[in-house]
Amino acid sequence: MEDLSQAFEERLQEIETYLDLLESIQEQVQGGAPQIGEATITPQQQKILYSSVYLQLYNLVESTITRCVDAVSKAVVNNRSLPNELSIELRREWVRCTARTHNDLNYENRLESALNLCEHLVQALPISTFEVEKGGGGNWDDEEIYKLSKRLGLSLNISRQANRAVKQPFRDDQGALSLIKSFRNKLAHGNLSFAESGNNITVSQLRDLTERTALYLREVVNCFKLSIDAHEFLMPENRPT
């Protein structure tokens, strides 16, 4: 499970390196127009550079959740779990995956999916393929992450400090992840330009936003690791003692 933490820290380091660049540009502003090489950076370009942090942070959120969910799927397969050994929540996810209940299928594909499910149950085969559907659809924030963990039946015990950091209003009465999601969606759907989203923000504030996000996500990763290590994806009686 160490790869979960490592992947997270590597993505976070990319953002911190970018913030170092923005900080350097902001410091140059005090002595005149900032430059990269022989190119002068205009105020509009500076705002565009700032706005990219929102996209990078949202990418960090979504990639972290994707890896956590994939780790759960992988743990089920590696454990060679039987369907009846899975927790109620994960069993639902396995049925959803195997029977493709949430896909629009023609009658032949519906029959094939039903037969695959039946084959597993009749022969008591171990689960060899499993992919939990993470959902989200561009709307990941702390509330959606909580709903996901509840749906999977996994513990999400976030410290008071991390919860406060992510829920305390940061800007426009929104918490850190809620604000990141909002800017990401507005940029993605063209409701806000990159220059507009970089208005009225400093590198120091962007670093604060990053630190709040990192504090919360680091605990999310740890919670998923602990849940997997404790085999919470299995019924209590099937967990190793």
C-alpha cells in the first residue's frame, strides 16, 4: 500500500514545484515586469498561470481517489475472495461490475453478464476481475469522498484538524475542495476564463489552499490503506485474525 502514498506525494510535489515558480515570478514583480528568459510576463499571463493551480489541485484530488478505489479492487482480486466473503457493500459493487447493472445493454449482452454472474456463484469461483465504479464525474470534493467511502463500507476517520482545514471557508464561503471543484468546473465548461479565475489571489493563498487539500487527502489515503490492511472489504467473520 506504500505506492498509494508515494503516488500522492509525487503528484503533490509537482504542484509545490509549480508554486515555487509562481512565487519566483511574484517576487520579480516587485522589481518590475517579471521575465522567463527573454520573455516578459504580462499581468494577464500571470493570472492565467495562477489559475492553473486549481486544475492541478483538482487533478490531485481525482487521481488520489482513483488510485484509492483501484487499490480496493486490487485487494479483492489479490485476496482471491469469494463473492459471499465480501462485505455487503463490496458485494453490491461486485454484482454491479459483473452483471453490468448500470450499463445500457442489449438482450444478448444482458444474458452474457447474467451468465457470468451465475457461473461465479454456482462454481464458487474466486473473484479474478473487479473494478469498483468510482463515479464522481468531475464533482469530487470532501462530501463526495465521504459518500464514496460510505458506499464502499470503508472507514473514513478524518482528524478534526484536517476536517477543519478542508471545510473552513477559504473563499466565496466555500471550503478548500469545494472551491477547487467549482473553479475546475467553471473552467472546464467555459463559464470562467483562466485570467478571470486568477484574479484576486496570491501565491501565498494558493499555497495555503494546497496545504489544506494535502492535509485532508493525505488522511484519506491513510484511511483507505488502513481499511484495506484490515480487510474491511470482507465480512467480519472472513477477515484474518
